[in-house]
Amino acid sequence: MSSLPCHLVRDLLPAACGGELDPATAEAIERHASECLSCRRESLQYEEARVALATLGEGGTRAPRLQEDFFDSLRSGILGEIRRETRVEEDTQILVEAAGSARRGWLATWAPAAAAVLVTLVCGYSLGRVHSPEPRIVHVPGATPVSDAETRSAGALLARPDFAPYLQDALQRFIDSLATENGGAAFGEGLLPVGDFRTNNEVAGRVVPIGTTKDF
């Protein structure tokens, strides 16, 4: 496979981090990243995010705290995916010409998932990178730990039924915070849902304050 352009490598990095690319494409991306400092730096950030997600999945992990740049990272990730959608056809043609084989069906499969993977990794990395000074441990009865294989595959993580509602709730609270007037409650000052996601953030008859986490 010939050398790939930086913008295509960055588009494929989320899937590469999740181990969801074919060997030839993964090797080409790794080769490019070894020669390009900018792409290598971004690749390392995705890998750190994957490790952070794995850490959050371990039972009894330290409670995470939102970083100051959480919203900026989240917004940048979402806007970046919107821009990347306009390059799908261009990227497809580049891959076809580079690999010498038709892969439109394969690209159509990963393109929608890449956006979700990117947002997931950004959220997980932001939540898992900084911890509370006085960590508290919460064990949720019936919670299923995440295996290393599951965290290695972004597709497996996104397929977990308890993860999608968690991400959806976090995004909704983020959107609500943007419309909050001065003096109102900011994102993260209220409650963060743990376990089952219900109205008013009720978890099995309990309300869990932010600063606690569940065993994904």
C-alpha cells in the first residue's frame, strides 16, 4: 500500500486504536505514524484514551472528575466528525487506489462507527485522566466488568447495552449546560448517573452524586 495522507490517517485512527482495521491498512497507518510526528502524537492520545476506558471498567477504580477542557475536547471531536463526513468519498477513492482493490463496502461500515468511537474515546479519556483528591469507591451490584478484549475493540464497548445510555445522558447534559444562563447550574455540579439510567438519575432507589463511578 502506498503512503497515505495525514487527513486519512487521522480519520482512521479511532478504528485503528480499536483493532478494527484490516492488517494491511493498520500496517500502513502505523508506518505513517512512525514517520509523522503530528499523527504519532494523535495516535498516542487515542491509545491513552483506550487505557483510560479500561481503567474505568475495573471494579473499585478511583472516582474520576471532569477536566476543565472537557467541553472543548467534546465539542472539537463532534465538529471534527461532521467535517470528516464530507470526505468519505474522497477517502474511499484514496484507499481503493492505494490498495488496488474495491473496499467501498468496508469503508461504509467503519465510517458511521468512527464518529461514535471518537466521541466515546474523548469522553472516556477526559473522564478517566483526572481523579478526585479523595477517591470514593462504588460497587454496583450486578455490574459486569469489561475484559481487556472488550476494551481493545471499540465496537464491543459500544455494543454494551449499559454504555450507550450513559453516553447519551452525558451529551444531553452537556447540551443543556450550553443554554444555562449565568448563575444556573453548570454541567457536572449536579448528579452523574450510575448503573441503570432513569429519570432524575435514580439508581435502584438511590441518587448517586458526581464523583462516583460504576463498574462498566
